[in-house]
Amino acid sequence: MSRAKQLLLQLFFVIVGTLVLSGCNNTEITYSYVHPDLAGRDLSGVLVVAVTQQQKARVKFEDDFTRSLARYGVRAVASHTLVPRDDAVADDIIAAATSADLDTILVTRYIGESAEEIYHPGAVYYGVAPVYGGSHYNRFGGYYAHAYEVAYQQPVWTTNVTHTLVSDLYVTSTREHLWQAVSETLQAGSTEQVRDDAIKGLIGNLREQGLIN
């Protein structure tokens, strides 16, 4: 392959990669509900709870969600710092939120994952060799003759894995249900990336619903 073709090929993949990354949003909120009497409430004090089967996953999720909320000025506390045991019941969580003067409780549950097989057909990408002199481009044949194949993408099957979370917001004092969102996150990297993408999506919905600024 000539140097010119190599440069064009590199440029092509850089442009495609940039477009993919810039437009990437791995989390979709598939359902969202806000209580009609929610007006005037905010998340000034939130106990963040993750319901998981593994304590390590609970701690990591709660810590990351708490830090993300703090970036928006929300006073958030991870529940494992107040109720460290993994067999806590609802009354334990409410008592912890009350003692810490947190007026809401944000509970997130991991529902599970689903997989979908996706077929990607092959494609051929062409470049055009530079030709000097306007006469070469006056006719179609003169232009087309200088096009050459840059890259060929083989058809492939891939598996898309989607993780589903449900988040609920409750009033500590009354146990009233204020907000719910269901998120579906396409796994595009590590478990940590899935967690970060899901949290971003949930916080985005909280902002859309006017719960945080």
C-alpha cells in the first residue's frame, strides 16, 4: 500500500472513531415517573442505596452515585457508611436517613441483563487519488478512474448486552414514592464503564425532571 493510501486509511478511521465517540450515549431511560405533587421538592439530602447481591458492588455503586450527585450540589450519603451490614431492612434504612437528617432515599436495584445478536454487513470504503489539472474532472470517467479501494470491512455478528436498573426516590418521613426511572445500559466496556454510564443516565433524568439543577 502506498504512503498516500496509508494516510487516507488512517484519516478515515480517525474520523469514524471521533464520530462514534462524540455521539455515543450508552444509557437509555425507557420509563420515568414523577409524582404530580413533587413541585417544590429537591434532593438537598439524599441517602443513596444500592440493592445488590454483592457487598462490594453495593459499596462501589453507592460511592460513585454519591460523588456524581455531589457535583450538582446535592448533599448525598452512601447507605453503607450508615448501615454497613448487607441484611438491612427498610426500617433500618429509614432510621439511618432520619438520624442523618436526609429527607429522601434513593434506591437503585439491578434487574438483570439481556443479550441480542446483531448482524453487521460488510462494506467497502473508497478513496480518491489526488489528480492535478482541472481537465481530469470534466467527465465522469476521468474522475472515477482515480477512485481506489481504501478498506474492506468483513461482515460480522456481534452480541449487544444490555443491563437494566430501576431507581426509586422516596420521602423519608412518609415513605411517599416521588420518582422512578428505568434505565437500560448497553455494555460498551468494563463493568465500571457500565456503572458510570448508568449513573450518568439516571442523573440526566433527575435533571430533566427538575429534581436537581
